[in-house]
Amino acid sequence: MRQARLPDGFGIRIDPKVRTYSGGRVLIGGSPTRMLKLAPNAAAMIGDGYLEVVDPQSAVVARRLLDSGVANPRPMSTPSPSDVTVVVPVRDNTAGLTRLLAVLRGLDVIVVDDGSEVPVTESTLPNDRCHVTVVRHDRSRGPAAARNTGLRRATKSFVAFLDSDVVPRTGWIEVMLGHFSDPSVALVAPRIVALEPDVSTLARYEHARSSLDLGRKESAVQSGGAVSYVPSAAIIGRREVLQEFGGFDETMHVAEDVDLCWRLQENGWRLRYEPVAHVAHDHRVTFGDWFGRKKFYGTGAAPLAERHAGMVPPVSMSPWTLFACLAAASGTRFGLLGALATLVTMLFRLRRLFTGLDQPTRIAAVLTAQGFVAGMWQLASALCRHYWPITLLAVLLSSRIRRVALTLAVAEGVADWVTHREPGGLGPVRHTVFKRVDDLAYGTGLWQGAIESRDVEALKPRLKS
């Protein structure tokens, strides 16, 4: 990790889901969950959960809390929007481009026409609110190449990439720019919401469960975490850093945004997801387009697995947790006894880590239960999404597996509805049905990509301690 010092005035706030023990000297939380032990003077700096950087010592403590995932940044200063160049790749979407430019008040915009049938020209675009420069590819080279063309033309400190089918909401850029007061942050992304929530059933599902919407909770962006990547439909990055790493991989026509996030992470840069900033997206809400897009996303797992070994597993958990989940899912008496015995063993193994802390048994029990529940959710999701062809075959061969699979499919779908439901959204039954079709589409693309690349790396589970 880059250890650039946080500036004075920069603040951090302990995440509300983090549990504190031993007078604030032990913090348990983050994603993935971890335990952080603090020296007494470091714990005293946090006070009521907020720490402001005022000297080198507080800067070190704040950095450690941020990197551990138990705290979120509260920047005290922000660069100016005048330091941003907006890059918009477009192909045959003049209406969306015109709609977008109308809200980019006062910004410098580079429009990259990626081989549109009717060329985009500056004279046909509104330029009364922003300064627009048009660059054209004579033939389509893909969105990654279009973004890179704009990146090479940009001269300002920050570059914002916006797709032509989005519309930023008021205040989006100021909120995101604040994160760059941390000199180690290379890229920031907003929450992507529905442009105009539709009344159709599919549109209501997509409004709540779009692949581009990463949720309401702010987070660091890192593989294996709650937010493992951010979509390139709307992001802001440091121009020099993005240029240093070559921007987007132009050989990838899907998941190039995930690849960029992980390359930055692997080279020590930090990334943030800021859901207070909203950018609206014109979702696909006809079934064919929607299903095809979900399938397309699935094909990105194979090239990602090739470039980032071990970072795209369908299942990632400890062998103990996996065994407990599989045993419990069997629904048999021996399976349930085996799961219980495994969980008790895990509890006592964890308890040894907390010897000397307040309530070590309770801490170990809470973490064991959390790990088991998360493992069951992950396993149920993988069986319905990544491994659905195997699950289908097993269901056809065994009535017991059929009952178990149906139970897991319904339970995971309802749990997903509880987590993602929106006002005016679907009820649990229809949400679950669409979630299963969503998973079917993604899983189809995943297997298609693995077969075409002759590489099953994207299908391998990862077992870790």
C-alpha cells in the first residue's frame, strides 16, 4: 500500500457496524471481517468514533483504520470541478449524449465518437453549458479504446468517465472529488441509480438489483470486499495515475473496468465507492436486452481470472466453514450433527485468539455465527448462479438434492429481496423469480466464457483460513 500521509484536517469515522471491546482497544468489523488491536493512546484518539488528523501520529492511526476497513473517510477539503476533464465514449446514441451534456455545466468535455454510423460533430451538440471537443474513431474500437483516447487528450488533474446513457445528479462531482484529498486515492465512483424508474415488473426489479448499483453503503473498493470493483459507467480518477497504468485494457470488451480497479489495487492505490453521489443510468428494461447484458457480464469472469489469478472465485471461505455449510445443507441428521460439531470446533479455535479480551466466548460465537450465515448465503448464491448447470444435473438425479436446492434457491432469493428492496419495488415472490433468471443469465455467460477460453479458473472455489 502507498503510505502517503493523510493531510491535517482529514477525518475518519468508525463504521457503525464495527464492534468495539476492551475499552475501544479492540475493533472487529470491516469486509472481510477482521480484528484490529490498538494501543491505548491510539484508542484514546478515536473518542466517540471520530478521529481528525492533526499530527503524524494521528495520521498513522487514521491510515491504519481506513486500510483495515473499519473506518470511512470524512474529507475536509476538495479539489475544484475546474480541475476535471469529462470523457464521454459514445456510439450511435446522440440523444443520450445530448441529454448528458445538458447537465455538465461549466465542465470541459471530450466526446469520443467510437465509429457511429452518423458521425458526431461539435456543431450538432449543445455547447452553451460546457466546452465540448469531439474526437472520432473511423471504426468502432470498443469502449475501452474510446476512453483511452479521451484519457490521452485530457490535460487536467482528474478525468471523469461518463457513459452516454447516464445523467449525473446535482452535487455528484463535488462529493466524489473530496476523496482525492487523500493522496493515495486513485479512483472514486458514485452510486448508479435508475434514470426513470419504470412501472414494468422487470424495470422495478432492475431498479432494485441493477448490476451497476453497488448499494447504499460507502466502502473501500478491493477484491474480496463488500465492493470488489466499480463500473466504468461513471468514475473519476487521477489522470497521471491512469495514464501511468495505460488506462483500460483495450483487448477486453467486458470487465475492463474490473481489471483497471484490480491493477490499481495491486499497485498500492486506494479506491473508494461513494453512494452519496448519484449518477442515473438508463437501464435496459426489455427482457432480451436485459438477459443478454447479464449474460455478457458473465463472460468477463474468464479473462479476469486469466489476468488476476484467484481473484474471481465463485466461492471463497475457509474449509471449516465450507464443510459446515455443506453438511447443514444436506438436511440429514448426520449432516446437521457434523455441522454443529464443526461450528463448535471453530468457536473454540477462534476463542483462543481472543484470550485476554473481554467476553472472548461471546466474540468467538458472534464471529462463528456470522461466518456460517455468510457462508450459507454464498453457497446458495453460487449453486444458483455460478454452478447452476451442475445444480440442475444433480436435481434431475436426486429427489433429496431437489428439495435442498429448492429450499436454498427460495431462501437466497427472499434474503436478497430483504437486502435490496426499494419503495414501490417487487414483492418477495416476483423478486426471487427474477433473481433466479438473473443468475441463470450470468451463469450461462460464465460457463460460455470458460468453455471458449478453455480455462476453468473462474469456476474454481478458493479455500482460505
